Amino acid sequence: MTFTDHATETLPHSATAPGGLAPSTLLVPGGPVPGAGLRPEPPAAAETRRAPVRPGVGLPLLDVTIPVYNEEQDLEECLRRLQAHLAESFPHSFRITVADNASTDGTLQVAERVARELREVTVVHLAEKGRGNALRKVWLGSPSPVLAYMDVDLSTDLAALGPLLAPLISGHSDLAIGTRLTRNSRVVRGPKREFISRSYNFLLHSLLGAHFSDAQCGFKAIRADVAQQILPHTLDNAWFFDTELLVLAERCGLRVHEVPVDWTDDPDSSVDIVQTALADLHGMARLGRDLLSGRIPIPELRAAMARGPLPAASRPQEQSLRGSLFGQLVRFGSIGVASTLAYLLIFLSCRGIMDPQLANFLALLVTAVANTAANRRFTFGIQGRSLAARHHFEGLLVFGIGLALTSGALALVHSGAAGTPDRWLEIVTVTVANLAATAIKFLLFRLVVFRPGVRRTGPGWGNTAPSQKHTETAKAR
């Protein structure tokens, strides 16, 4: 990654952070923080609010990144409009960083020419392609305390930029996003893109438990002290980067501020909608695995960055069970479909070499363990290893009910047939019995195994559930 400023043939006036750290330094957890003396210190555990951002001497308070790939036609107009708007309406110093993602046309030359004319414009050239890769590298290397980005087509009305940045500067919020999917947003775009966008966000809410309304609007901002801690844990280098960042932010207890925007679709957009949608689905699956496996240290990040005690509406012991029933049903159903298919495959594979009852037992046992783990994490949102052994033990008790139903149904079929029943009849029977067992399983999971606020006692299990420990600690403070 290289910074260029052809007006001086040196690094731009704001491209070198205090202490001699170049802005291209890619930070990792525990590594150096460019401009640390000018940013708010990383918040102590469970603070209720962030410190307001204060302008530093000689460094821009705001760094707006424009990631581009082969945008030579639109780039100059974008930069001049954005620079004029910020110069007129933004009361602090700012910088506009063009992040060129290995463009093959004249994009880099256009950016460098505009940078020679406008002192606030900086150009970064990256050899690797990808919006997520560009934002991660530029943001981690920026000395500014507030970071933002927007798409080069400026589809979002710039009047929303002030409301986007204000809560970050004041310390009220950690991230801010533009949203096209609220009643107060005014959006001009075709029904196809509208349907895809709403469907994608529905999947995020249902399968990953997200609460933000619009993951993909190219109009976002983040405090740099928060970015330094969370960005190194993101992996996506393309369009799913936005979603990954927001999901991790919510899981870490950060406050995400949403700004309704006026947004006009760019008819000449080069984004491949189908390919991007497929990549997003793949990203959701990968992120789900990462969260389930513990690759991302959510408890540690939450302890370091969360804003103190959770509001009453979010405390598990005070949350209405009905409030999240629909989302739980959708997530449980999705996991159930996958479990049923896996069960049938295992049953059919084992049925040819062993007794149907034994094949049924093995298929149920294998899928029950995976099903309990998936529902624990995704359907009921329980993180960490605390009580995991107990949950799996109780899940096996629930598995026993499913085994009794399917085994009883198989026995009934075999006893009622004159000879050996047809294979299809066995499959239909165990499938229907498995569906009935699934309905019972959901009720038991929801009301007994993963019931929020239930006190667990006994050797090795701890005296309280994680949510109670969190609440008691908060009260002690």
C-alpha cells in the first residue's frame, strides 16, 4: 500500500502519524496505534460512554475513504463534490482518501491529478482488489480519530453526512450507518434490488440475530479507537466486509447509530448483484462458523469495549419470550432442515448394513449433538463455554425423546407389515416422527434447556448462568 501526493512528491501533510509510524502500518491486536496521542484512549471495560473526539494538532479529525476500482469516469466529480461539501459544512479538519484497488484503467491517474489540486485529497494504491481489503488497510493506517467511507457514485445524499458523524464525535455511538430500509428513508431504485436487499437483511436478522436495518448501504463511519480493536478480527476482503463488521460490533456490545438516508440508485453500477448475493451467503456461513468455533474472541472484546450494563430490554431474565419467538422459529427451522437432511443421509447410509433401529439410533445421535450446538449458538444466542456441557447433556435427554418417537414409529411399521416393509415407508415414517420430535425439541429447548435467567447449580456448573453473573457484576458497580 503506497500513499502519494504529487503536489509535494512526499507523503501528504497528514500521512505520517506521531512517532514516525507510517499510515500504511497494518495493525494487529496489541500492535501499535498510529496517532495514539490524539485519539481517545481505548475505553475501559463496561464504560457507559466514550470520550468525545477532540481535534489533534496538524492531523485531520475525519478521514473519508472512497474505495474505487476502474472508476475513472465518476471519480473526479465525486471528489470535488465531497470536498466542497465538507469544506462548507464540516467544522473540523478532514481528509479524503482515494483507495485504488488495483484499477486497470486511468482511475489512479485521475485521483493523483485531483490530489495535486485539492490539498485534502490523498491517494492510496493497493495491489490487491477488494473493497473490504481497502477499507481495512486504510482505516487501520489512518491517524484520524473518526473514519468513514462512501461509494464513489455518491448515491447517498451528502446531507446525511453530518448526522452520521455527530454521534461518533460526541462519544454517543461507536459506529454509524446509513439505512435505506426505514420509513423515513427516501429511496429511488428498482424492485429487483429492493427485494434482494430486504431479503438479505431478513436472513441476517433471522440466522445471525442481527438488529441493524441495512447492512450494505455504502455510507458508514466508525471511531478509530473502536476500529483498531475490531477490524483485525474481520476476514472478508470484498462486499461482505460491511456485514461482518456490523455483526461483530453488535456481538461486542457496541452502539450502532442508524441514519435514514435519501438514496438514488446508480443505473450504471458495475456491481454483479447475483455474484455479490452468493458471496454474501457464503460469508454468512463462514461468519457463523467463526462465531460458533470461537475464532473471534467475542467475550474478551465485549469486556473491553461494551458500554456497561445491558439495558433492561436486553437482559435475558427480563426479556419477553414472545419478543424473539419469530426469529427463533426461523433459525431453529433452518437448523432443523439441515439436521433432517443429515439424519436421512446417515440413516440411508447405515440402513444397508445394519438393523433399522440401530441405523436410526446412530443417525439421531450424530445429528443431535450438532443440532444442540447450532441451536445453542444461533437460535438462542448463548456464547462461550460456560454451561456448554450441561446444555449438551440436557440436549441428549431431549434426543432420547426423539429416539423414543422414531423407534416407536419404526416398530409400529414393522409390526403392522406382513413382511419387511418397503424402504420408502420406513423413510416416510421416520421423517414424520422426526418432525414431531423436532416440534417437541423446540419447546423443550426454549422453555427448559436454554431458558433465559434460569439458575443452574451443581458441582462444576457454577452457581449462576452467564447472564446472571453479568447482571450481578453490573449491580455491584
